[in-house]
Amino acid sequence: MTSTEYSNAIHGILASGRGYQAIIDLTEYLKTLNDNVDAAVREYKSERQAVRKICNNPNVTQKEKLSAVMSMMGEK
């Protein structure tokens, strides 16, 4: 989308009287995107913590550690 197309779209929304609704819709959309990123970060941190716990366990062989990590990642 060019700058001109963007400006025309904004002016069209404002001219239709739906400017405030557009702001509400954009805010909700951006909140959803932010929530998705937050969830992905939490999942990544949990996976990292689980891998560290597996790798730092002295009672498990290296082969068992690798198998556990691969299984956690969904690979066999």
C-alpha cells in the first residue's frame, strides 16, 4: 500500500463517520497481537526452563536427556 492509498483509506474511514470505531478495532487487533507475542514468550521461557532442568539432572544419562528434549520438542 502506497502512502497515497493509506491516506485515502484513512480519509475514507473518517468521512464515513467510523473513525472512532476504527480506533477501537485497531486497538483490539493490536492487543490481540500483543497477547499472542506474550504467550509465545512465556511458552519459550517455559521450554527453556524445562530443557535446563533436564540437562542439569545428574541422575539421567546423556541419551535419556537427549530423548527427553527431543520428545518435548515433538520429535522422535
